[in-house]
Amino acid sequence: MPTIVHVKGYRLFFVSFDGSEPMHVHVRKESRAAKVWLTPPSFAWSDFSAHENREIVRIVKDHEALIRNKWHEHFGH
């Protein structure tokens, strides 16, 4: 599970077997987690509060270029 970035206690990472799915990132903070599609930024699922979900979307948008680059590096497409 390669980590992309840590921001405000949130860890953004990929799950290696998810490469066949549309581009997305997993997010974990403490015991909570979420899966966020990149286009458009939306949640496949989330254990976070609405306030935290808004913050996560901002973080994903702020790091979108990095996430996309790392996706292509990791999954090779």
C-alpha cells in the first residue's frame, strides 16, 4: 500500500490490487478510512464525518497532480 502523502494527519495511499478500477485514492486517519474517486472527486465510501469529507476533498484536489503521477508510476498506465 504505497503512501502518496501525509496531510493534516490523513494518509493518502493506493491499494496495489485496485489498478483496474478508475483512478482513486484511499484515505486513512486513526481508525477511519475512505475511498475517493478522482474524477470528479467523490466518495466510493467513507467512515469520516461530513466536515472531514469536505477537508479530504480539498486535500485530494490540492494534491491531484501528485496523485495522478504516482498512480501512473505505480500502476503503469
